[in-house]
Amino acid sequence: MSGGTTSELARGRRSDGSLGTVPGSWTQALLMSRYQFRDYLRSRRFILMMGIVAAISVALLGLVGHYRPAALIATSSAFYGSLWVGGATLLILFAGIIYGGDSIAGEFQNKTGYYLMGLPIKRWSVYAGKYVAAYAASMVTILTYFLVLLLAGLYFVGTGAITAGLFGSLALAALYLGAVLGTTFLFSSLFKQSLYGVIIVAIMFLFGFSVVEDLLTILVGITPWFIITWASTAISYPITGLPHTAGVVTGGIIAYPTYAQGVAVMLGYFFGTTFGGLALFEREEFT
């Protein structure tokens, strides 16, 4: 945490020497998020995330510009259904790990929590402020990629490339980001070493959820409704349309979620993991 944050939150005297008042919990959370967000924008991790955005954009659009596949640039749904959905979900995972991986565990690992908790600051204010800052910094990178693809769509597909469905998909991606960050904060609160939470979240979202989903559908024959990667399929629906098999039980499983199912699972992860992480942080001892 920056020195500016601590001084603002802990200020007990005004500049004229008279006694001041401790900011309320919501004000503390807003101050925390403000200064943490500023620190993110000035950090190497922000440069890293923007570098990842640039690398993905150059690689994908370079290939499209060179080969100009007719099937990909023929319609807006084909173009954005391929480039936006896949790239956004990958960026959301990277953003969750890079911005949220050490948000809570770092207070223990770097010993900053020992000084912070001695101040008249609510723990939930610290947690909420850090979450909002991580979410805002992540959205900056996601929106940057979104804007790059909007311009690319205008160039490759034409003026009809921009549709209302794109912004509906962006809204679902924002919800998915909240769920991923909630999961990251949960594991960051669980461990006192940042590396452990980062590794576990990376393994879960890159490999773990996919493996479990395949095992449940192929071997057990049940719908993996509680797997967030299954629900995240709904991000593409505003662009590509709802699959005709969405919500339909075939062989004991539902291959694709409906809008309601996808949103419900992502909301469940958001609230469950976010408040679960907060509960762990409230109980953790700084020893």
C-alpha cells in the first residue's frame, strides 16, 4: 500500500493542528481503492498487462490481415465471436492473477498488514478497496482490447461490425471478471504467500476446471453446472446467438448453459468467493 493511502486513512489531526475525525468505512474503502488503483497504473504489472494486450492484438490481427480468411471477416459475429471472446477470457484470467494474486496475501508476506491493522481501519474497507482497485485496473486492460477490436472490425468487416450484441458480451465479460477476481481474492486470503494463490488460480482456470468438466460430462454423465468455465460460454451468446442445444438435456447433461444459467453461476462465484475471501481475511491473525 502506498504511503498516501495510509496517511489519508490514519489522519487524526487537521493541518491547523486541531483534532480531526477518522473517515467512515465507505470513505476508507474509496480512499484505499483510489490510491491502490493509482499504484497499479504506475506499476510494472500494468505495463505487463498492456504488453500482453498488445501481443495478443498484434498476433491475432496480424494473422487476419495477412491471410484475410473469408469465413472470419465475412460477418461481425464470426469476427468478434472468434477474436473477442477467446482473447477476453484469456486476458481476464491474466488480469485476475496479476492484479489480484497478491492483493491480500501481500499484506502478510510484505508485513504491511502489521502496520495497517494498527490503524482505525475496518478490514472490510481494506478488502473492498483492494478489490475495487484490482477490478478497475483489470477493466482498463479489457476495455483497451475491446476498443482495438472495435477499430479492427470496422476495418476488416465494415461499418456494420459494431452491434448491440458486442456491448452485451462486454457486460457478461465484466461479470466473469468479477467472478475470477473473487476466486483470486479468496485464495489470496487463504494463504500468506502470494505465490501459492497465484499458482492455484492459474492451474484451476487454465487446466483444472476444463479437466473436471470433461470428467463430469464424459465419465459421470452429469452437467458441470457448478464449473465457472462452463458458465462463461454465455459470454459469446450476444454475438453468436444462443445455441439450439442451450439448456437442453441430452444424455443426462446440458452441453451449453442458457443466459440465465450462465449469469446465475457467474453471480454465484462472484458473491460466494468474494465474501468467502472477506470472511477469511477478517479471521486471519497477523502473527
